[in-house]
Amino acid sequence: MSELIDTPEFRVNLLVAALALIMIFHARADRASHRVLFGFLTALVLVRYTAWRLAETLPPADLGFGTLVAWVFLVFEMVAIVYTLLSIQMLTRRRDNHAQADRGEAALRARGREVPAVDVFICTYNEELAVLEKTILAAQAIDYPHVNVWVLDDTRRDWLRDYCERKGVHYARRPDNTHAKAGNLNNGLRQSAAATNAPYILVLDADFTPHRNIVYRTLGLFDEPKVGLVQTPQFYYNADPIQHNLRATDSWVDEQRVFFDVLQPAKDAADVAFCVGTSFVIRRDAITDAGGFPTGSVCEDIYTTYTLMRFGWVTRWLNERLSNGLSADSIVDYINQRSRWCLGTIQVALLRDGPLRGRGYSFAARVHYVHGLLHWLTKPFILLMLAAPVLYWYAGVSAFHATPRAFALYGLPPLVMFWGYTYWISQRRCLPVFTEVTQIVAAMAVTRTIVSSLMRPFGRPFKVTAKGQDRSRTVVHWNMVLAFGGLIAAMEAAALGAIGSAMTTGDMLNVVWTIVTTVYCLAALIACIDRPRPAHDERFPYDADTTLRSTAGVGATRFVEIAVDGALLRESALLRRMPVGERLDLHVDRVGWVSALLKGRSPKGVELAFDHDEVLHDHLIRHVFSLPPSHVATQVKPGRAALAFLGSAGWQWPRMRVAWTRAFAAPLPMVAVLLIGVLVLSGCNLTPALKNADVVVPAQWAEGTGSAAAQPVARHAFVRDEELRGLIASALLQNRDLRVYAAKAREARAVYGGTRSSLFPEIGLAGSVGRGNVTTSLSPDGIVTNNQAVGSVGTTYAVQAGITAYELDFFGHVDASVKQAGAQALASERDLWAARMNLVGEVSNAYLTLRADRALLALAESDLASQSDSTRVMQRARTVGGTSDLNVLRSQSLVERANVQREEFRMRVGQDLQWLAVLVGQPVPANIGMQRPWPERSVADVPVGLPASLLQRRPDLLAAYARVEAANSGVGAAKAAFYPTFSLTAVAGGLSSEFSSLLSSGNRSWATVLGVSLPIFDWGRRSANLSANEERLAAAMASYEYAVQQALRETANALIADSHLRPQIEAQQARVQALDRVASISRTRFRNGLEDYFAGADAQRELYLERRQGIELQLKQAVNTVNLYKALGGGWDDARTATSAQPPAAAAAAAQPSCCSTSLTRSSAGSMSVSSIAP
């Protein structure tokens, strides 16, 4: 570290950092000289980095894959650097048109009604009335004498035509949708020219509601003759998906704020601001002379600006909030919108009359367009940044050839400088992590668009951004979640493995890179889960007085929020007297009296639901949507944004009282320094490394086919029978034996939780009050004034809080104890999994046995019916003298034999039902097992896998190995007992004779105590404890080895049985077919008098016995399949809880799982947590 500080580069970086801090806190972004100075410093550091990057970090000159990756990374990095430098240069200038707008508005208002008319074009495609009516009514309410509202309907909806007629606005449609929005606007130009033909046109998207003063504020800028279009920024009255999903609506700005509030004023200074598609006013003659709105690109807005440029017109930017619209509702719409913008930018660049190839453009216009194009071309670089750690860890490919020291000197300063510069120049509209996330979530889609547009830039359809849709449910966009989650998992797994071994300089740099990328991917992953939005109308904060009147009286209160369908009011005396459900009237400014229903109460106030007619509804829309929404942030609040991000990731920030924070502010830094020093010194661990198990695992099964790629079969895939699935589900809920295992697992988890608490300091609060005779006199502030010989009676108040007990785990005693408890909890959890798997097998076998016994019962009943018919025939024959009594008796004996068989199988079925009821934990229907004919299969075949896969899949083996880990941790704890125990106590508080001054500055106290304890003579207790734990480890390892042998034997036996049962069944089926033929021939011969009845009966009896044996063989095969499923560990995966991780990997040669169970996750404090256990 000292070598790094002593370098000249470090001193230069320190100087630049100091200048940057001065600029951030003392410079003003509205001053051009300050923008130039800060921009120059940032560009200087960036150019210095670029020179070092090109001179010192170039990849080797070969044709390998690693070199290709490094060069591609470098090329796109240079694109990003050029884009950044161009941005810095552009932002040195800025144009503010507020004063010109003020003068123009004053001049127009002075003219009264003698002002030019304005046509308002509202472009609509598929929006619902709930979205459209806001814009139409707000457009009608524009404060200007001559306004003609035109609704340009591009989907030819009759209900919209009727609505426009009812509201008194113009309606235009066309027979097709040629050229999308541009074609719709051109159709509006033609139709309005024949009707109203206003010299100025205000264009609005269907979801953008204009403010009343939008026309007065914009028309004045047309006093400048070269202005052909005046553009205003887009503001949204709902949070964009990233704000909403990261819970940062009120602390983080929408992604467009930097473009609208920072970049567009800079472009306007160079006369190259451009149209953004809505909330702009354009001269009719300018766009008419240009041939109408251009149709060569999916982004007609920017193409319109550059088309006007060729005819000598400029676009002027008025940075005022003059309209509010709807942001994209979902992250998918957000990404599709950016992809369309990217495609449109590329299309305009490729056009013959575009800014890169056409004539009539200034140099500044071309440079600014290249800058916009580079913005999209930086997106592949973002993907490369995310993929670089994965390529390094798994392919050994380095995208960046540098040491951590060199990067700290040359790479880190420009990054930090750029963050500081963007935060300052954007006036708190940029923030690390949040700004990058807005780019990361769209990077993949934009990159695909770039690649596809190079092959086919034109003639591609695009999706219109859906707005105002139902977003009342959480929507997980799995493709993106899996992409970012997969990156996180891959990076973290590799990085954690590298941290546990000797690291190279490249490893250290990529560990840091991995951490940063993980944070970005985590934020992007959260942003890709659309949180539900409220189903009711958008509500706006509204701080205004109102008057209430009801049967309870008249009173006053204030609004908290207002919407078209209701309001939230502050509680008042009148409202407190009114019950929920009572009706009242309240007065809304510029609307009048509105009837409402008291809907309910909440901590924020009183909820009202409006009950109004269409006229009041329209007035409310005009009023509510003319209010600038203040609930969506327009500037970043870094602290709240960080807390919002942590909250969206599941972190709950502790709430502390300010008084306590201040009371302990003084001692906390010292305690923190002491804790950090102690933690740096800690880390010894005496737990021995686990030895490999002494068991031989064959490379292949003796019989059966193994596959290394085979995976455990989930229970729902294994069990095909819906009836059996229902029985299993009931058993998993009701089986009493399983409940015992679940209770034991929860008990072990609770023990682990208690043990784990010893990893953290115990925080306590103690207070006391005493009264006695003291010789020290204290002032009211607790200051000693004098000593007295006799003393005086007084009261003393004391309070202390802080770390009351904390064992500093230098030798791993606490850590080993926690790991031991965690492994025991894990073993209990896996015992529960094993019990679940065994229960599934038992229920399946019982159900299969029941079905087979029912089939045997049906066979016996069929045989009994046949024998009974034959006996009746014999009895009739005896009556006519056709046979003897002996033959009748023989026939009757066959009937009784069949009757015996039937009763035996009835008994079996009854017993099967009782056994199923015990397993399921509740009575089962008497007709269970009769839905599917035997031998239709209830279970599927099981992929076998290799023998070593048993060590990863069988929960009883995982439980046995977890007990080995627990015993091994016990040995470590026993060894640590031979070493000193260190403890820390750190408290702060106050002492005073007056309670009111207990925590005043003169009465504070603090104390930090570091203690050490070491038993000297314990008469062999620790040695005996160590020996016991070592023998416990040996027993646990032997148990694990025996369990592995048993698992291999059970699986091998099941495979052997399976390989021999199949040919048995085939042979049995062939025998049954042959005997069936014999019985048929025998019956024919009997009917023809060629043989007696009993010869045929013998053939029938033999067929019956073989069919019975066939059913029993089929049952044996089905039961063996279930046993094989259990032996292979199948089914445990769907018994796992949501938070469990993958089981430890197995090494086939050593038959040994990894020594650290991955179902336990290590926390930052070195502790371990167990996944939740479901009963």
C-alpha cells in the first residue's frame, strides 16, 4: 500500500480527486466556466486512461479466442470513451428559453383574441377511453382563444368517433395504417387543412395531457423566424418500470430526465435539439413545405427534425413541464420502446437524405447525430462488461490485461471522476448503479436490434407501446431474470472458489469486477420483476383546503391526494364523527361540489370515493391532470434511493431513534475502529480437513445402463396416476410419522438459530436508579462541585447500552460450534427429505398392490362365475342322465375352490385399504384404485445415472455426510477449547442526579473491555472431550460409508431385478397366450364330443393360475420400479424448500461429497443459515 501511495500517479490522482470534490460541492452547473473546467478535468483523466489503455493493456497479437475477445472489448470500450468525450464537450454549452417564452406569452396575452389558431392533433392507435379521455378533455381545457382539437384515430373505432362527436372535437380516420404514426399525422394534416387549417399544430400522444398554458408558453418562441418546431419535455405521472420495481419512485428519476433536462438544452445551444414525438408545436407551412411528416423511419420524431433542418428550420427546446403522460407500464414495454428508438436512429442514419449522407446539414448537426448513434452502439459494451468475469473464470479469457495496482492508478480515477461529473452536471439526475441499471436492462434487446438492423434495417414491424393496461399482478419476466440470475450464480460460484485458493493478480482484479457486476445484475434482475400497480386511477399529492358538508354538519380539512375517482383527506373533527359508508359533499377548486362516499380510514387519512355524473367527471379530469405530479422524483435523493434498492432486494433497514443515535455518536467511531482491528486479526480455524470416505464406488452398474447426464426424476413426473398423486399429496400432509421428522427438523433448525446467535455481539440496555448517602456533590448537569465530610442523600440515574458480550472467535470455537449445529440441522432436514421419499415409495407400493389385488379379485370372480356356470350345466345334464353324480361333485369342488380364492383376494383388498389409510393419515374411499385398468402403469421409468450420482441424490446419504461434517466441526470446537477465549464489551451511557440531564454532553460515559480467559488445570476434561469428538467423527464416517454401501447394494439389486423381471414377464405373457389358445381348443373339442368336460376345466384352471402369476409378476416389476426410484434418490428434489441450494458435488473416484454443504449459505459474518423446513 505504501508503494502505491508513494507513486507520482497516485499524487496526481489525489490532486484531481480534491479538485473534483471542490467542483461537486462548490461549483455551479448553470455557469459555463464551471462546466468547462469540470468537463476539462474529467476529459483529461479519461484521455490519460485511454493513453494507458492503448499503450499498456493491449492483448497479445495472435489469432486465439482470448485475443479476439480482448480486441472486441477494446473496440467497444473505445466507442464508449468517444461517446463520453463528445458528451462532455456538448455539455459545456446550454440554452435556456424561459425568458423568451415569458416575453412571447406576455405579447400573446396582450393581443387578446387576435392570435393565430392552433390545431391540436391527438394521435391514437389502440388506447382505451380511460387513457384517451384525459388527453381530449385536457386539450379542450387549454387556455387559448382558438384551439381546434383533432383526434387522429388509426384503428377506425366507431365508439371513439361517437365520443368525439359528443364532446365536440374533430375526428379523423384513414382506411389503412400505412407508415404508422407519420402516416396518421399526414392524414390529419390533409383533413385539418380542409376544415380548420390553423397555422400551428400541437401534437400530443394519446396518453399525454397538456397543461392549460402550453400554447401560450410555446408560440412565443416562433417569433424567431428560423424556428419551425418547439419541443417540450416529456414528464410522466406514473413511475417508469425501473423506478417502480426498485421501489424508488420518489427518490430516483425516470430514465429520460437526463436526456430532457440536460442533453436537450445542450443540443439546443447548437441549434440541433430534436423532436421527441409528443408535446411539440410545429408550423403548418414548415411541415407542409417539407412534404409532410417523413415516413422513412419508425422514429418519425427525430426524422422530422432533421427533415426540417434541410429546409432551413431549427427545433427549439423549451425545458418546462407543460404536459404529463404515461410511462411504459412494464419492463418489456420499456425495453421494446428503447429497441424501437435504436432501430429508428439507425434507419435515419442510413437514409439518403439523413444527417450522415444527405445535404443541408451543419457540422454540428452531423456530430450530434453521431453522438446519438454512439449512445446505442455502447450497449454491446455493457454486455461485454457483464460477461467478462464469466469468460475469465470459466474460459481463462481476460478482456482486460492489467494488474490491480495499475488499474487502481489509471482505471479507477476516471470511473469515480465520471460518476462525480455526471452527478454534478445533471444536477442530481444521475446516480451510480441506478443509471447503469437503466442501460443494462435494455442492453441485450438493443444489441439484438443493432445486429438485426445491420442485416435488415427497413421493412420491419414494430410494437406500439401499450399503456394504461391492467398491471395489478406481479409479473416475472423469466427470460431476463434467468439471464441475470445465471450470470450472478456463475460469477459468484467461480469467485468464491478463487477466494478459497491462492489468487493471482488477475484473480484479484476479477473478484472486484465480479462484485461490481453482481450488484448491477442484482439490480437489473429486480427491475425485471414487474411489481403490481394500483388498479385505481393515478393519484396525485394535492395540498389544498376544502370544505365538507353532510348531515353531521359543515367543516373544513385539507386534501392529501386526489384522483378522478376519489380523494384522500386529512382527518378532521367533522370526519371523525362520520361513520364509514356515510355520504357527504366536498368542494374541489375549479370543479365545484362533488358527492362522495366515506370509504374507509388509513394512517394517511380518510379515503373518499367520488359519486359524480359525466360533467363533473370531465371537470375532475381537466383539473386533476392539469396538476404537475409531485410524487414522481425529478431529482435523485441518493440516500433514499440506496435504501429503496436495498429494500427491493429484501433488506429491512433498522429504525433508530435520533436521540439514541446522537447519544452514542461520540464513542461509536472508537468502538468501530477497535472492532475492525479485532476482526482483521481473527480468522484462525482449528477444524481439521475432512478425509475421504473409505468406500469403493464402481464406475458402472453391474446390470442396467447408466448415464452421467441422468437427473433425479421429480415426483410429479414419476407418478402418472392422478389418483395416486392425490394419495401422495394427502400423505405428505397427514402422515404422522412424517410429522415426527418435520418436528425434529424444526427443532434442529431452532437449535442452530440459537447457536448461530453467538456469532454476533449481544446488544443490551441497562438502567438503574439509586438513592443513598453520597459524599460527592453533583450539579444538575452531573458535574462534581465539592466533597462533603458528612455526605448528603441523593438520587442517581444511570443508563448504559452497547455490546454487553461478544466472544472474539480467534481460534474458530464459535464458528465450529455454529457449523456443527448447522450441519446437524441440515442432517435433520435431509432426514425429512428421505422420510418424504420413503413415504412416496410406500404409498406408491401400497396403491400398486391394491390395484394388483383388485385385478386378482376380478380374475377370481371371473373364474368363480365360469365355474358356477359349468356346475349348473352339469346339474342339468345329471337330471337328464347325461352325467354322473361324481362329475357334479367334482364340478362343485371347483366352484368352492374359486370361492376360496375370491375371499382371499377380498381380504387382501380390505387390508390394502387399511394400510393405505394409515399411510395417508385419513380414511380412503372404498373404490380407490378402480379408475385405471390393470396393468396400465401408474409410474414412469427412472433414468439410472452413474453409481457416483447416488452420493449427490440420495437424501439419506446427504444426511449421513452432514452428520460427518457436524462431527468434524465438533472436533474443531474441542481443539479450540485448548486456546484462550477473548471477549469484548463496549458500552456507552450516562450518569446524572437529574433524569432530564441523563444524556447531556457532560454526563456521557463509555467503556471498552477486552477480556481473555484460559483454563490451566481441568483434570483432563478438554482432552477427554477431544477424544470423544474424534471417536464420534470416526463413528459418523463409518455410518456414512455403510450407508453408501447399502445404497449401492439396494440400487444394484433393483437393477438386477429389473433386468430379469422383464424377460420373465415376456415369457409369462407368451405362456398365457399359449394356454389361452389351449383352453379355446379344449372348449371346441368338448362341444364336438371329442373330450370330456374336465379336460377343458383343467386347461381353464391352468390358464387362471398363469394369469394370476402374470399379474403378480407385473406387480413385482412395478414395485421394483418404485424401489429403484427410491434407491436412486429420485423425488427428493421436489421436497426441497425454495431456499435450499444444490447438494454437494460428488467425486466418483473418491466417493466423497464436498466438505462444505452447499445447502448452508455462508454470511458475511462467517455464519451459516439453514433453508426453511416445511412439515
